[in-house]
Amino acid sequence: MHFADKLNGRINSTGSRVVIGIDPDPKRLLADQSKFKAAFPGKSDEFLLDAFCSTIIEVAKTYACAVKPQAAFFESMGLMGWKALASCIQNARKHAIPVILDAKRGDIGHTAGAYAKAYLDPGSELFADALTVNPYLGPDTLHPFMNMASQNGCGLFVLVKTSNPGSHAFQDLKVSDEPDASPRTVAAKVAECVNSLGESHIGKSGFSNIGAVVGATYPEHLDMMRQVMPKSILLVPGYGAQGGTPGDVKAAFYPGGTGAVVSSSRGIIFAYENLPQPSDNGIYEAMANAAEKARDDINSVALP
């Protein structure tokens, strides 16, 4: 199935436009003072990591349109982390929850092809439904990812305007590559490229399998990017712990709440840290309550 159609189907079935980020920060999860660790006394780090991911997926079954494992946290834990990432992806897919792997890969030629095979090939243990990719080596470096994604019913989310404070240093620079054209930001040029590349990859939902990452922390850019990429699904990070509000993401959506999904990680997955001594069930309930609130907050601005 076309990725955009799969994601829209999941949005319709859950009523949620929230993507729950799975960020197993070992400093918060495996340290001696970790409240998660305290809820499972005597258990190994491997057990804790798998339990954390499994709990998030249980929450996502009801409250999320997708999950977004952050590869960096898994990679930081070496072989244990790689195994947990594979298990996490496979567990989510078993429950028909789309997996957007946040790995921000980008490279040239055969190297890009190898990354694509690692994450977008059904034969890989790390096979995800979609992958975040970095376009700043040039449009040609996206083609291996695009080919693999289209071949296997997967999607891409291309970094266009990211949510971090320093993104303006490069992404907001204005360039003029045509004599009579007004200068545009680098981010806007990338958005134009994403739109062009995605025009031949439109699903039945009316959206392309080539989406874009546009941060909620820069709401003034969302409306412009929505216009430049009318057929791309926008993945909007920055809501919640990074300071983005429901109102900040409104411009990403079309009437009826289509065209965008909003990512939230720390505000949901570490919600249990506000409890004095959470049990395993208390951890689930805290995550579920935070996810339900995020879902309702986003729907309040996405739906008429």
C-alpha cells in the first residue's frame, strides 16, 4: 500500500494525528535514579529497554497514528540498542502501527542505497514504514531512498525547516539562483525540490509518499511550506517539550485535519516522571493520559 494512504487510513481509524516519538535516553531510563528502573527492580538493562518501548507501543495502539523511534538513542547503547530498535520496529508493525524511523540519513551514490536497503527493504530487521532523510547533499542523493521507498510502499520525510534553535543559520539564508526571481530561503528551495520530486508519487489519498519535516517552533514558516508543498504530508516536530503549542501547528493542516502529523516525544514518554513512585501500570497510565491530551489538543486545531 502507498505510504500516504496507509498513514491516512491509520489517522482515520484512530482519530489521532499524533506521532509518538520513542526516545529511550539511557540517562533517564537506565540510570540508578531512574523512576522507570525503580518500577522494575532487579531487571536487566535489556529488559528495561524492551519494556519501555513496548509500553509506548501499547499506548500508541490507541492514541497515535504512528511511532517515531529516534535511532540515535538506540545506537548510543551499542549492540543492545540495535537489537532493541529492531524489536521495537517489528513490534509496532505487528500491531499495524506505522513506523517512521528518525535516522536523518543522507549520503551519496551507493552509500545512500545501502542506507535505503537497511531501513526501507522488507528483508531488513530494521524495515520501517518511513525514514527521515537529509537533503543537503543534493537532490540526486534522495533518489536511492525514493526508489526503495516507492518499491516497498514506504515513505520519506525530508528535512526542510527543522525545529532546533540554530536552524536559521543555514536554512533561513536567502538565495537567488534566477536573475529575475526574488530571493528565497534555502528551506524554501528545498521545499520546492520536495514538491517536484513528490509529484509523480501521489497516492489515492491525494498525498505523496515524499513528505517533509517542518518544525512547530517556527509557525510562521508552516503556512508558507504548506503552500509550497501542497501534496506532501508534513511531519511537525517541536510540539510540547520543545515549546510548540497546538495553535502553532494549525497552519500545517488542511480543512478536515489532513496533510500533517505532529510529533511529541518527551512530553508523553516521560510523563511518569511527574509521579512520586510510579508502578509499571502507573507508567502506562501516565503515558496514555499525556498521549490522549496531545491527541485532543492537536485535534482541537486540526478539525473544524
